[in-house]
Amino acid sequence: YVKRGTYTVTAESDKFQSKLTRTITVNSSGQTVKMTAEILENVKIYVTSTTGAKISGATVTLGSQTVTTGADGLAEFNIKRQSYTLRVTCSGYQSYTESFLVEQETQKRVQIKNV
């Protein structure tokens, strides 16, 4: 419970793209404050060869974000919930493309074939 007056309301989470701040004026009882945040999900894409070997140096694109895999074959994204095009390219391997829906935190293994 708060007295009538002006307050700053802040909401933050590691799943939000940024901290939300809003100034509100309380002038009646039972007042509701609604804040809308864009939730980011952690998506891990593991890139391997058809034999299961981890591939470093692969370029993984999810929507407009691009990450290059390290020695662990991992490309990691923090990205909002929606449908994306997932593309994986690497010298000496065939390109890989698929439609990819992000609804929650997820992991995916992508196997790419030698050229």
C-alpha cells in the first residue's frame, strides 16, 4: 500500500531485453499499473559434422543476429520469441537452412555435410 503521489516503478529480469521504468501518479485506491516487456530466450545451436565432430568457425545466423562457433561448436543467442530463418554456413561444408520457431529456451544440434 502506498500514499497518493508520484512514484517510479521499475521491472527487470534477465529475460527482459532492457529494464522497464515508468513514472506513475497514484490518485485512487485499487489502481492497476500494466507494463509490457519483450522476453528474450536463450537459444543454443551446436554445429557438428555428420560424424558428430564439433565444428568451429561456422557462421550461424538466426534472424538478424550472426555468431561464429568456437571450439565447442556452439553459437548462443538471446533472442525474442518468434519465427526465424536459421542458417549455418562453413567453408568445406554444405549450407544448412531451416525455419526455426523460438517459443522458449532451447538447444538444437545441426549436422552439416562435407562438400
